[in-house]
Amino acid sequence: MKYLLVALPALILSSCEPPPAGEPVTRTRIDGQPGASPAATASPSEAPSVASEVESACRSIIFEDTSLTHCLAVPSRHRIAMTLGPDGGEPYRSLTAYSRSRGADGLAFAMNAGMFGDDGRPIGYFVVNSQRLKTLNTADGEGNFHMKPNGVFFGSGDKWEIRTTEDFLANVSDRPEFGTQSGPMLVIDGKIHPEITQNGPSRYVRNGVGVDERGRAHFVISNAPLSFGKLARFFKDELNATNALFLDGNVSALWNPATDRLDTGAPIGPIVLVERKDIPDEE
């Protein structure tokens, strides 16, 4: 195995490079702690502490000398949904604001979930509670979102999938309960995206989602800057994800109530939430 479990808190770093197109914000913070670089100022969480009450769905690991956090959603034990803002309201723009709107009860974890414009609204397909807020984006353009093939993470009930945008357009006719479009795809049918190099020069705090052959969803956020290649390899080689999708970089954030982690920093847009089903034991 190429990674180790980490018992210590996740490595706290922030990126301060200018963002490439498609990664709209320049800085992020991890775990709400001050760091050495001149990145955006973070503030501690104000969410209620539940760390001693539930088992975490997330674990900190080291992969190829980089700290990552891996959160697992299992169809039999979790439900997945998307959110953007209160009904009829403006986007939350942060996990802190979202946490104030709902509290931690029943939540396994939440994470930023796709790219967005200056107003915080998604630039690609986005579905909340079976309501489509944004149509599928098949346009060409600059930036990571348009690094084809891009893709869609979507699902209804206990069935969750990731498909390329082209595949989704051609073969998915029923509207799912949730969905978000982003790009690029990291892993496509078990192979790394053809334009992603082994370990390219671009380094950012990044996050993504992958689905394995068992239908489980793997959410990964780096706790330090890393390349697309390293993130893609983790999904493919260590998590055995059949398909994986990049969600965003430099704004990546996680709320994990079980460990009192609530990332703050640069504004975000779409949010994915993973809730625990009402069953006796948590996996």
C-alpha cells in the first residue's frame, strides 16, 4: 500500500498561487487554523461539537507523502443530496453558513461540490431534490471545467454514478434526485484522464469524488497542495474508483462534525451533503 493512516491532525497548509482558469478563488484554509503563508484569514468553527457522539465517516491518510482526508459514503448507510442556499435565497458561500442553517444532527459530512461563477451559482448541471437549477453545460472553453471529458456526479436513492458529460447527455433521460457537473474527469472507466500527466507542475488544495464497483462514493480532499496526477492515482489505485470527478481547487472545504472539522476560507458554491440513515450501527 502507498498510504498510511494518520493519527495526528491533518497537515495545515494553504495555497497562495494565482489560480488557473476554472479555479475562481485564490486561497483556502484547512481546519480553521492560522498558517504561515499570507493566505485568507480563517476563523474557528462555531458549529456545535458532536465529536464524541458519532463515528467519523472520514479518515486522514498519507498518500505519496501528501496528507489527504478520505470520506466514505455507503448506500446502505448514507443518503446523498446537494444544496446551494436556502429555498429562494442566495447561495450559502461557506460551510460555516450552511452549518448555521441546519446544525450537525444526522450529517456524516459535507463538502464543496463543483465549480461556480462570481455569484456562487453553479456553471454546470445542478440538481437539488429533483429540481434542476442549472442545465447541462456542453460548451467548450478555458479552465479545468472545460478540460474534456468533464462529467456529472448524480444519483437517486441508493444508486450513485459518475458519467462523462457526453455519456450523461446520451444515456440519462430521467432527472436524478441530485446532480452536479464539474471537470475534468479524473478517472474514466478505470483509466486516468488522457490529459492528466503523472505529476504536473500545478499544485493546489483540491477535492474530488469517485464511485467504485460496489456503488460506494469516495470523497477526497487534500490537506496540502497536490497535482491532478496524484489525486487521480489515489482514486484509481488506492480506492479502486471506476470513475472519479474533480470538484474544485483552492476553495476545497470539508465539514466533518464527528471530528469538529469545519473548514473556512475562500467562498464556495454548490455543496454536497452526506447524511446518516436511521439505522442501529454506523459504518
